[in-house]
Amino acid sequence: MTKTRSSARWANRRRKQRRLVRFGGATVVLLTVVAVLLVAFPVRTFFYQRDRAQFHVETRLIHILLESHLNQLIEIAAQLSSRSVIRNDMVQVREGRISAAAYFESASPRLEDALLASPEALGVRRLDLEGNAVAEAGLAEAIPTGVHPDPDSPRILPMPGRSNSVGSLPETVIVTHPIVHPQHGPLGHDVLLLSFGSARSALDAAMQGGYPTEVRLHIPGSQDTEEGSASPGMERHSYQLPSGLELVVGRSAGYVYGTSNRQLSLIIAVILVAGAALTVASLWALGLVHERSVAENAELSDLVEEQTAQLRELLRERELLIHEVHHRIKNDMSVTRSLLTLQRLHAESDEVQASLADAESRLGVMAEIYEHLYRQSDVGQVHIRPVLERLLPVVVSSHPSTGSRAVGKPDTIDLAVADVQLDRDAAIPLSIIANELVINSLKYAAQERQAEIRVELYLEPYTAESSTGSQEMLVLRVSDNGPGLPAQVVQGDLGFGLEMARSLAEQSGGGLELPAEAGSSSITVRLQV
């Protein structure tokens, strides 16, 4: 009886031990699963965030490098298109003083010399406003014939090509740059074939030893963009580049997160084998990985800051050069104006003196604009109100009307000018138009009393037919207290000054509005801004 009870007691104890082992094993398995859930998923998220941040820093470096090279290519195209001899010759071709064949023979050798001065320049084709080739040099035959230049700004077009090291970066790019004469406006375009080898070499050096990376340059909305965005399994970053290009840097997700995936697999395996004890070790390893990630990110951040500082220094030097150019232009105009003044003082004919005085005034307008550009930090924008407030009273005092000389009283001018900020290409025509209209008022103002001139400048909204929204029109109105314009002027027989003002207004997308009847003394000019 005792033995039976004892055997039953030990059997019961063994059953309890087996239950305890099973419970202990289930508990260890459950703890392991909980450890995997509590550790693996946060670690995976952290690693992926780190890899994405590191990949973003690398793509940002590529963006800065390519943007710098593209800006250099635009500068090369701008230097070629801004030569005064080129622009003056094209004006003569447009006016028929030089035949297209003669210009082709004379301009092509000069383009060859210009290409030799720039190692990146491989070929150039010069087009007039109708898209006809008027000169070419270098590998001009490699330039596609269907290039459509932007009429207002430089444009960069990538050429097709592939490279195993830097994705699909082209070997060459097409850069179109408008040729604009300061007085005659747009004359044509230069279409240049420029080597992209330096950028490719720099990227090869920067990416050497790294993971395979896809680097694409394309025009937003093109077929190449749609095909690139459709490929799965890629991590990409997009950046805007000069002249409307888009840079897309991509890398396979397996390369971006490969290190994290391997580390995560190791952590899970260690947790499954070692259980709770290795959970502490995995947290310690996580700390080491975090420290390494912080160090790598700090190193990359230092590199980005160094590259940014270099780019800022280059930008500062470029701005200093632009300021120096504006200063020299202003000085050259001042010298030219002084020469005209001396010539006017020695001229015997009143008509010649008047013409030279008008030329002095027009040069003064442009010199005043460049003076403001030289003195302000933003060399591309001009506040027009201080320019007109400084310029127009000088015009009135230096061109006294017949009435002011007769009565011995000075002419007066009242300015109601809005503080509008314009770019340089709009500020110069507007200032010249205002100068011409004020001089015109002085000519036709009151003959027996001093002239009283009022100048108004303001913005008014308008809706264009081809636009979906409202835009603004810049309105310049000049009026005086005189008897008004003669009948022949109202009927369309304009003098040189008014004809030039109308031409400049039409080039700016506006027009010149004369009074409907003779005797009115108000002239209105509208310009698009």
C-alpha cells in the first residue's frame, strides 16, 4: 500500500516536472518570440532610416557636383554668346548689311578659336531667330537638328548615352544660349555641344568602391522619366538642376538596405539560439552600430559642409565678377557720354546739338541702371522708383522747354511711381521709354510758360487669352500742361524718340497709346512684367 502510494506520488511529481519543462520551454520560446518582436522590428526601422539618410547624403553630394558642372557649362555658353563682335555682326546680317554667306565665312573661324579656348566645347552651331544656321564650328554635325532653344534663357539638353559607372549620364550635352544685343534685343541662339566628361570623371572618383548607383539626367515629363519611374525595387531621390533639368539618383533597395538586412538576420539568429541572454548582447551591439552610424553621418555631414563652403566661395567670386563688369560698363558709358558732351559743345548746328543731347540722355539712362546694379547685392533685379526719381529730374533740368526759357522759370516734374522690382532686361527699356516721353513733353509743352510734367507708374491686372489666370501689366503714363501733340504725331507720323519708345514697348509685350485727338497731352505705355 505504501509502495503503491509512493509510486503514484513519484509518477505525479514526474508529470509535474514534465509539465514544468514543457511550460519552461514554451516560456523560453515565447520570450524569444517577444524578444524578436520587441528588438528586431525597432532595429529594422532604425537601420532603414539610417540607410535612407546615408543614401540621401550621397545623392545630395552627386546633385551638388552635377549642378556645379552644369553651371560651368552655362557660363561657357554665355561667354561665347556675349561677345560684342558676334552680336554686332549678327545685327548687320539681320539688317542686310552683310550677307549670310559672308557672315558664315567670317564667323566660323572665330567660333573655332572660341572652341579652342574651352576644352569642354566640342562644337557649336549659330542660329538666327528663324532657326537657320548662320555659322558653325567643331563637331557641329553631331548636334541634332531638331533642337528648340528657349527664347529667353539658357537650356540644357542631355544627349543619349550610357556608362556602367555613373548610370545613364550622357557623354555630351547640348546647351542653347540666346544671343541678345543690348539695343537690338534677341538676335538668335548658340547651340553648343559640350563634353560632360569632367562631371563623369568626378562622379567616377566620388562613387569608386561604392554600390552600383543609377544617375539619370532628363527633362521632366519626357518618356525617359516615365520609364525610369516605372522600374520597381529602386530607392530614388530627385533634384532640380539648372535650365529645367531633373536629376534622379537611384539605387537598388537590396544595396541600400543590404547591410541592415544582413545585420537584422544575424540578430534574429542570435536571439533564437541564445534566447534572453543574447537579447542584452544584441542591445549592446545595437549601441555599437548606432555609434558607428553617428560617426559615418558626422563624417558625411562634414564633407557636405566643406563642399557647400567651396560652392559658396565660388558663388561669391562670381558675384564680385558680375559687379565688376557692371561697374566697368557704367564707367565706359560715362566716358562715352563725356565724349558726346564735348562733341555737342563744339557742334555749330542746333539740330546736331539736339541729337547729341538726346544721345547723351539715353546713355545716361543705361548708365544709371548699371550704377544701381553695381551698388546693390542682387545684380539681376532693379528697384525702378529710385532710378526714375534720380533720372527724370535731371532730364528736365538739362532739357529746358521753350516756355521755361521764355519766362525764366524752371520746368517742374511730379512723380507718382510705384516701388516695382524689375529684372535688368525690363528696367532698361522702361527707363529709356520714360526718358523719351519726358523729353517729348518738354518739346511739345507750353510755349509761353514753364512745363509741368506728371509721370505715373503703376501695375494693373489683366487677363490674357492664352493664360488661365490673371497677370499684371506695368503702366507708364506721362502728361503735361502743354497744348498737346501735333495732329501729324497723333495720326502716326512719329519722330525718332516716340518710334523708339513704341518699338521697345512692343518688344516687351505691350504697346504705345497716343491720344485719340490732337491737343491731348497724355501718352500711355503698357509693358508686360
